[in-house]
Amino acid sequence: MPVVVVESPAKAKTINKYLGDNYTVLASYGHVRDLPPKDGSVDTENDFEMLWEIGSDSKKHVKAITDALKDDNELILATDPDREGEAISWHLQEALTKRKAINKSTPVSRVVFNAITKTAVTEAMKNPREVDMPLVEAYLARRALDYLVGFNLSPVLWRKLPGAKSAGRVQSVCLRILTEREMEIEAFRNREYWSVKAILATPRGQEFEARLTVLAGKKLERFDIENQTQAELAETAISSRDLKIQSVEAKPGSRNPSPPFMTSTLQQEASRKFGMGARQTMSSAQRLYEAGHITYMRTDGIDMAPEAVVMARDAIKDRYGAEYVPSAPRVYKNKAKNAQEAHECIRPTEMTKAVDDLKIMDADQRKLYDLIWKRTLACQMESARLERTTVDIGSDDEQVTLRATGQVMLFDGFMKIYEEGRDDVVVDDDDKRLPQITQGEKADKRSVNPEQHFTQPPPRYTEATLVKRMEELGIGRPSTYASVVTTIQDREYVRKEKNRLIPEDKGRLVIAFLENYFRKYVGYNFTASLEEELDDVSAGDRNYKDVLNSFWKDFSASIAETSDLRITEVLEKINEVLEPHLFPPLEGGGDPRLCPNCEIGRLSMRTARSGGAFIGCSNYPECRYTRAFGPPGAEDNGGIPPEGKVLGEDDGDKISAFKGRFGPYVQRGEVTEENKKPPRQSIPKDWPPADVDLKQALMLLSLPREIGPHPEDGVMVWANIGRYGPYLKHAVSTSERGGTNANLEGIDEVWTVGMNRAVQLLAEKIASRGSRGQPAVPIREMGEHPDMGGVINIMKGKYGPYVKWEKVNATIPKEIEPEDLSVDQAVILIEEKLAKSPAKRKAATKKKHAAKKTAAKKAPAKKPAAKKKAAPKKKAAAKKDDA
């Protein structure tokens, strides 16, 4: 009975069902071996020999396969049909050979299938082959390169640039893309321009909108109307003239469908339409693939199998009619250079089944399947047919011409079910529908409206547009996109706000350092050419050790050149490199690095302990001038200038407002040698810093406020504003640890709350502590654990929301909103947490076995079935993608 090894237990379960009792199907749970994170794992002195180590979590899976092979001396490797899958098969074969679980007499074969369906799996079993070594060597080269870059470059960053965490071959280039866009945005200076539109009407009273295109006989360019005065003159020119229809031109047009999905375009469209991150998209796609609903989801191919094209055309005809099926199938040319890594597009395995025809419970998976199904059918549908109309309206003296455009849908074609999303909203006048307009007839003016516009900076990248840009540059491959985009966020080099990626200070400093000392290795062309060399390796056209040797020769020399660098030297160099950006020339001339506060010190970039950066004065501590990292005005300080704002005086002390690292605050007096820490108080978030006056500042500086001794024990009760808002404290002093704290409802209550109210709130807080034995109320109930039973809930925790199952608490990643978390994702988080805690894993296993025994006792007796080895019901760990 052959032993079949796949990557995940979900796949093992499905494939076992297709193959029957004649096979033992087990899961490897992703990669079983990796390079240990220590020096020498890639031996550059010994022909790049790589030291592999079986992970602690993988040892039990390898043992399970080893034990199975004792009874069944045949191994079939059925891991995923890409470079990573080929590498896992190779690793398994190597590891099992070293353990003597397989030998020369053991039949070992490799099978691949692009979809987990009975037809695909059984057909694959009829066509076994050997492990594809060129693909494996391409994997080895990538893994070695990532190790050499990360293991050698990251320590340089740690030593030379405080706060930096790591660097990677692809992640650093990805970070450079984001950083350059941010600098474009900061350097952008908007430009004013105006347009003039008019609401016109036909003799039949039907209104339409037209835009001024010719003024004073001259065709208008974008910036020809520069200000309001010129716009008003243009308005007068239109209003003072009679207008008539000069020409009406209607042209037929068409729109063709987009090609079917590959990995990058699926990630882009899921981001546009659903706001799903790359990792979230791939996780849902993985579940759909394992359930047999879609073909393999890591692909750079857009071609479709001939039988799938036939199925798609049949499904279109049955659902929408023969007029929606083009006369010939649409053929999409595969863009992938390397045919060995270019698989079929991402498509449904059964074209006839829409999302409502399948039992998909998870919301993300439902949305994603529906998207894939519609895109696949649309790519084989007839084109949409349109009629585009352009109408010119002008005056008899030809001094003024306006233009109206619109279109009419004659046949919707593929647009009946699908239209590709856009990365950034674009207003398109062509989408408007025009009334019946005839040449020569009069156009009545209903209104003339000048509109002011300003040019906009380039938009920040979303995950979708970043993946698209990486693809355009030839950086990374389908299996790396999600992991790279996730890594730069996990390293806190980049943050996501409103679905846009914004580089943090530490990320920008890392790129400034790398561009100065390792410029070649964050170059777009170099990274893309290296990807092409790796593609040549997978095609069998290049030796992978030659690629490694060529790379290491120059890279090691660059590392050696930085060994004697001092931190101050690095920071000054970054100052020099970023000077045009951080200190642009002043409009009136002068030294842009001269401190505007003391007019003595020079401005330079400084790093904070947190890894962030800011601009400070060299005359510190005499001058405490600071501003945000970036060009002047890059950050809104809430109306408080960098040098602070004097609000007035009180008892001879100057009262000022400042913008600090942790937010705006007010201060009594000045920093001196004798008074290094003058009284300060944060300005509440609800108070606009620019509006804070002397009276409010004195109220803040009067805190903490004594309400009085508690009537029961005589200990003082205080009111104050803290990190989390207004609160009461029952303690000898506000600095005392312990005591009782209770939240106040509003800021104003800090100065108005009396003893009766304070005693009541403190008593309620003490009473709530006594109810801690009661179960907390979940913020979302997710139902039973699909494998082990027991309720899964999402709870609100001190450090953020988390998944709770039994005694397991698993933190929810920052990029996933609690309401968007699926049951499958929750189970994966629970499994990952269990893997880190052997004791909890053991308890969970006992619970599972106990549940099985209980179910067996309740079940009616039946004849014993033939013994069959079942794969453990554990969710698959995601494959480790190279970064």
C-alpha cells in the first residue's frame, strides 16, 4: 500500500477519499527542513554547502511517514505543483534517505495535480515522474541568497543604525518602492488650475453637462486657466454668447474582458473589491484549493486548460444564452518567462457551480470564490459593445467651444457579470449618458460653473498597487508577494492606514543606509536581473552555484567595507544623502540647516531609542528645537510650532505649549540646569492643540486635583488625566502603585466631580473586581471548533483582541480586523499557539480522544471496517515563502 505525502492534513483527508483504502495519505505540514539561524548554515568557503535541520515541530511528522514506510515500501510525493512544492518533496526524500526509511529498492515517485479533484488526482497517479532537480536548485539558490543577505546584512544594520531590525533581498527593494513614493508626496507642490462647466439644455428641455475646451479661439490646456479672475472671464465669455450644436459624432466601441486570475492579479482585485490583504487573500485561496473548489493558487500563468475553456463556454451558454459566447474561445498568452513555473490560471474546478451552489461557510472564502468564478467566466464571454458620443457646442464667432461626451451600452457582454476594479477612483465623463442631441439646434444655458482644482500628489501604495509595481519591475515571484508585504509591516518599517502603506521613520532610515552603502543590492534592475538568473536555473540553463558565487563575491566585499563605520559617521552620511529632502533651499536664501529657534545650532537628523527619527538642533540642551522627520511642514503639529508656543504667564512663570514625541503638552517655566523637568501635562486628545489657551493650560497644570479624603478610610481621592483618559485614584499619592483607579466619563468631570460621585465610581470598580470569576462577554461568537469541539470566541484583551478556545488564547494579527476573522483563520491561530505550548497541546489531544470515545459509545454498533491509517486532523501550516 503506497504512502502518499502531501503538505496539509486538509489535502490529505480529501485525497485519501479519492484514492481509497489502497493508499496511506499523510501530511508533511509544509517544509520539514530549513537552514538553522546560525553562522555557517550556508558555507561560502565550501562550495556553498547548505546545512539543513529538521524543525522540532516537523520531527513527529517525519516520524509518522517513516513508520508508515516500514509497512508500505513505496513513496509517492504529491506536494504542490510549484518550486516550493518541488523543494518539499526533495527535502522529504533527502530526510527519509538519511533516516534509512527509504533505500535504493524503495520506489519513489513524484506526482503533481493542479486541482484537488478526483479526476485530477487519479490522472496524476497515472503519470509519475522524478523530482525536478532544476526547480529544486532554483529553490536552493533563492534560499541561500536570502540567508546570505539576511544573515550578513541584518547584523550590519543592528550595529550601525539603532532601531533597525532586519534587511532582506526582496523586502528591502519593496521598502524602497514605498519610501521613494513617500518622498515624491512630500516634495510635491500643488498647482492651482480652473475648469469651467456649463449645464445646457436641448430645445426639448433635456439637460446635459459640457466642459469648456476652446476660449478666445484657442484650445485650452490643463493649466491655461490659472486663477479665479481668469475663470470668471471665461464664465463671462460663455454667458454673453448664444450657443448651438456644432457637431455630433457617434463612434462604436468595445471593451474586452480581463484575463483570468494569476496570483498577483487575484491579490490586487481582492484588495480593491474587499480590502483584503495579500496574506488574507492567500489564506482563503489556500482553503478553497484544499477543498477542491479552485485550481492551484500560486501561479504566474494565465492560460487555461482546453477542457476548462469548453466547460466555461458551456456554462456561459446555459446561464446567459448563446449570444454571450464568442464565436471562438479566447486565448490568453502566458507572460511567465519560465514555462516550468507557469501553471494554469486560478479558476474554479467546476465552471457550472456558482458560490450559492457550494457549501462554503466562511465569508472570505465565499467572496473570493465568487470573484474567481465571475472573472473566469467573464474571460471567455463576448465583448461589451458601446457607442461613444462626442458633442461640440460653440458660438458663431468661434471664440467659445464646449464639449459633452457620453456613451450608451449596446450589449453588456462580459460586463453582465464582472468588471475589473480600479486602484484609484477616476472620474470618467465618458460614462455619462447624453440625451438626444441634433446638430444645428440651439443649446440653452441653464448655468455656468467655474471650478477650482489643485493637482494631487501621487497616491500612496495599497497592497494591491505595490504587488502590481513589484510585478512590473520583475521583483519577487507569486509565492513571495504576500510574505514580503507582510514582513515589512511586521518589522514595523511600514504601517497600514486606510488600506494605504506608509513607511515609518525606521524604514526610511534603513533605505537611506542601504542606498548609500549597499546601493547595488536595493537596485531594481539588479534585483530583477537576479530573478531572471534564478528563472534560468529553474529552466536548467544555468548552474545555481555559479549564481551564488557571482553574487557572494561582490556582496561580501560590500559587507567588509562597512566594518569600520561608526554610528555617528553613518548618521552624518544619511544627513548628507537626505539633505536635499530634509533641508530644501529656503525661498529667501540662507542656510536651510540653521536652527530657526536659536539661530546658532545646525539642524540634523537624530535617532530616538524607539528607532524613530526627528530633526533636532545641535545646540541641545540650550535649544530644544525639534520637528518631524522629513522636509519642513511634513507633519501637522496641531498648530504648535516646533519651537513651542507661549500662551502667557502665571506667577512669574512662562506657560507654553509644545509638541513632544508622545503628543502635545503644556509646560510651566523653562528647562534650566536647576529645573531640568518643569511641570508638564499632556493636552487631551479631544482638545485641539492650536485652540488651547492660558486658562485651559493652567487647568491642566493644576492636576492632579485633590477631591478630598475618602469618608471610609481617610485616604486621599484624586482626579487626573492619564494615558487612557480621565480617571479617579484612591491612594496616598498619585505616584503610589496600587490603590483603586476608576474611569471618569469625560474630561470636564476631572474638575467637577465631587466626593459622592467619586465614592460611587470607586465602589463600582471594586465590585466589578469581585465578578472576575464570571465569564467575560465575547465581542464575537464563532461557534464550535470544527475538529475538537468547544466554543471559539473573540475576546477583548488589554493588548488587543484575541481568539479564545478552551484555555488557549491566541492573539489576532494587527492586519486582520476581528469582524473579518474566519473560523479557518481562528483555527490556524489556535494551532500555532498550541504548537508553542506542549502542555496545552497534550490537553487538547486528550480532549479530542475523549470526544471520539463519547461519540463511539453513542453511535450504534456496526461491523468493523478494514484498518486504515488516517491523517491527523490538523490545519496546515503555511508554506514558508522566501523573502
